[in-house]
Amino acid sequence: MLLIACPWCGERDETEFHYGGQAHVAYPADPEALTDVEWGAYLFVRDNPKGDFAERWVHTAGCRRWFNVVRHTVTHDISAVYPAGQPRPSQESRPQNEVTA
Amino acid sequence: MPDQLPEHPDWLWRTPDPKPSYDVVVVGAGGHGLATAYYLARNHGISNVAVLERGWLAGGNMARNTTIIRSNYLCEESAAIYEHALKLWEGLPQELEYDFLFSQRGVLNLAHTLQDVREGMRRVGANRLGGVDAEWLDPDEVRAFCPIVNTSPDVRYPVLGATLQPRAGIAKHDHVAWALARAADAHGVDLIQNCEVTGFVRDSDGAVVGVETTRGRIAAGRVALAAAGHTSTLTDLLGLRLPIQSHPLQALVSELLEPVHPTVVMSNHVHVYVSQAHKGELVMGAGIDSYNGYGQRGSFHQIEHQMAAALELFPIFARAHVLRTWGGIVDVTPDASPIIGPTPVENLYVNCGWGTGGFKATPASGWVYADTIAHGRPHPLAAPFALERFTTGALIDEHGAAAVAH
Ligand SMILES: Cc1cc2nc3c(=O)[nH]c(=O)nc-3n(C[C@H](O)[C@H](O)[C@H](O)COP(=O)(O)OP(=O)(O)OC[C@H]3O[C@@H](n4cnc5c(N)ncnc54)[C@H](O)[C@@H]3O)c2cc1C
Ligand SMILES: [Zn+2]
């Protein structure tokens, strides 16, 4: 079970949250201008990295607010938590061996 | 003591060094990669083939799944490919001369709500029209077929009925892999373990002409990915984005018990699926973890959730012990159907997205993939599963079609 630090409520069990997939996927500025390939890619294709992933979570059983998390998809190490709408923080070097699961 | 150990039994396949070049390089020695290599040789006479595996043969999902085999899917395209698989399963033990304990003990898909009942009856009708064996059982018939299911009305989600596919069942997954590996090897296919593909060799037009591996560069006429949960890590290297998300999926077994469970029971609504292996352990599968993950382990609350469902359905399991839990990495697509076929990258083929339910497809997956690779165009049964469906919108929506889990 992950321990996730909600920006408003602090650390809570994963079971209080719901997952929202990749963060920072903007709705196309001009959907009409997209080709079918581009529209299909917007609808169906998301990054799937083995490593750090910026993703959305919602604190369903708490404050019910959405926020973003940078989590390593192998170690589950959470290296950043930040409000929705803010850019992904730049992270130079950080340990990859911490396991919080 | 060591001098009392018996001789090591004969190896089932050779352990060759990689050759500099192959007609086809298959990436991944799970069931799908092995079946592909076997059918390339058997059906198409293409035996200058290597299967490259980063770990050990069948160390991925192939020997981590709960081994349920069935073909009672709702969508025609799915039922067609899974039924092709089931027919192949029925002949494979004899063809491969290997008794991998394929047991057609039937699969029950329980209905717990009015919506489940309607979906189940509809699927039985669709299956029958499509030539797939299917029956609808009422609660008394469920109890007669599988006496240990709790069919009393005073549980949270009473059993209102079930679909039954009598020809469905289970098989011993690691032995299936070994049987396919032995047969592929006998046809001259090189099975190369501890050989991770780390990059692709491309010519000036961008066509793939080989792979970089931890054991050096290997040239290839065609490269066929069969890397399940790791497919995106490979296609990312080519700038090819696929509609796949990798998730942990867990399962567990109990200690060895007397035979108590005569069939396979699945419940999508309370989410658990249970059979009893030949050796005697109860084999149960959980749901996927919601988040993306490559860690081959999931969160414990998924196990807890699954056990709660299992105990409600099977009170007799209350005193059984969990012996082992484990996880695999499953490659999930938006419509819960696989992606099979050529790609925009010349000479590169993909077969992925089987997600939580690809073991049952193993022989058909290999059959249609080998044909697709050999002819450079989709096999008719694979054509609906091409990557293009995410542009055309012709999805094969097995998420909506239920009975989708495993
Ligand atoms: C817990 C669990 C329960 C399941 N239950 C069922 C079930 O009851 N019924 C059912 O039909 N399906 C089930 N499935 C799904 C099924 O196991 C998979 O869909 C199927 O095994 C995928 O095909 P495969 O066997 O080829 O995959 P894998 O065995 O995962 O093969 C992929 C191989 O590719 C290798 N690989 C990856 N990257 C590289 C690289 N760069 N270089 C070289 N090799 C690489 C991996 O090491 C791996 O061995 C279950 C899965 C899990 C995890
Ligand atoms: Zn909160």
C-alpha cells in the first residue's frame, strides 16, 4: 500500500485515493484542427514509463481535491507532490532506492 | 550427500549462443513469443528464428497467471480468436507430446445483479450463435455444478445465476511454456535467455534491421515484439507510442488441500476467480492495481479485497492459509483487447495488450502472429485487433462486454 501525502491533509493510505493517470495532458487547443491520428492519440495514448511518472491522484475519501505526484513506477518512491495546474517540478538527482510501498 | 543426487534430467531445449543474424527475432520468451516461434517454424517453414528473453523462459506473466482458459467473450472478434485458441488447446497436448494438465472442467461466470443476469444471458445467446458452447444456470444448477459456492440469498451479493462454458478450464502454465519451447527448439529455433533487447538497429529509411542486446548486436529480417508489460519500454526507443498502460496484477495460492473445488468460478462483480490446481492448492486472482507499475508486486489491500470476496462466495475456504502471493505486469489497452500486427515502423511487429487475460489465447496468439509476420499483413483473425482501431474508433470493447477479466 502506498503512503501518499495529500497537499492539504498530509500522509494518508492509498485506499483513501483514486488514481487519475498521466498528469499534464492538456485538452487540444483547437480540436477541430486535429487529424484522426492526432485525436486518437489524444484520446487513447498516454506515456507508460518505467521510471519517474507525473500522475494525478484525487483524495476521494478526504478533501476530494485533485493533485499531482511524481512516483517511480518500479520503486514507488514518491519524489514530488504538487497542486494540479502547477508545472512538474524539476528534479536533478535523487535516490532511487527508497521504497514506500 | 551430493553424490546421492540423481543425474540432471535431459534438458528440453538447447542453450545456443546468438547467431549474428536471423530471419525473425522474437522479443520475449513468454507463452506468446514461444508459440509464435513454434508456429513460424511449423506452419510457415521459417525456422531461422531466435527468441530473446531478458530473464528466464516463462519468467514473466506466463508462469504467474491463474491459467484460466475460456472463449466465452461477447464481441465476435474476441470470441473468434479465443475460440480458435480453445480448439488449438484441445489438440496441443497430443501434438506437442506433452501432458500439461489441460483440464476442461468448465468455467462459471457468476451473476450477482440484474445487470449481470442480463449480460450473462445475452452473452450465452451470442456465444451459441457464434458456435461457442455456453449455458445459463439458475442458482440451483450452480449449486449442483459447484456445491461449495454459497448460493444462499442472505449474502451481500447473492448468486442469481451463472454462465457455464463446459469446454473451458485450466492448464499447467509452466509446462505449456516448456512444451512449446521444446517443440520450437526441435524445429531449429534458438531460445536465448538472459539476453535483453536494449535498442534497435535501423537503416537509412528507418526500417528496423536488427536489435541491440546485452549479448551484442543481432541482425533480423523482421522483429516481432512479444514483451507483454514491457512493450512500451521497447517501442518508446523507436518513438512509437502505443495505447498501453502497464499495471501490477496479483494472484495467490493456498497450501495443498484435498480436492474440494470441481470447476473454475469467476465473479466480475465481487471480483475474484478461483480454481483448484491439480496438486491441490487453491489458485485465486485479484484485480489490477489502479496505478501504473513495473515492480511485479502490487498493494496488499488488493489481496484483502479479493480474500473478502472469496470468503463470501466460498465459506469453506475460511480456514485455508495463504501460502504465496505474487504479481505480474500486465499491459492494458483502452478497450481491454490486444494489439496485433504490423506497425508504422518497417519490419517491426507488435503483439501486446493482452492485459489480464492472454494466457488462454497463447496458441492462437502465436498462430495469427506467426502468419502475420510470415506474410507481412494481418491474419484475418488478427485484422480487427490492428493498431489502426485507435484511429478509426472501431474498438473491440470487451470492458463493456463483461466476462472480460482473465
Ligand atoms: C496474476 C495474473 C493472473 C493472470 N490470470 C490469467 C488467466 O487466468 N487467464 C488468462 O488467460 N490470462 C491471465 N493472465 C494474463 C496472461 O498471463 C498474459 O496476458 C500473458 O501471459 C501474456 O503473454 P506472455 O505469456 O507472452 O507474457 P510474458 O510471459 O510476460 O512474456 C513477455 C516476456 O518478454 C520478456 N521481455 C520483456 N522485455 C524484454 C526485453 N527488452 N528483451 C528481452 N525480453 C524481454 C519478459 O521478460 C517476459 O518473459 C494473468 C496475468 C497475471 C499477472
Ligand atoms: Zn486531502
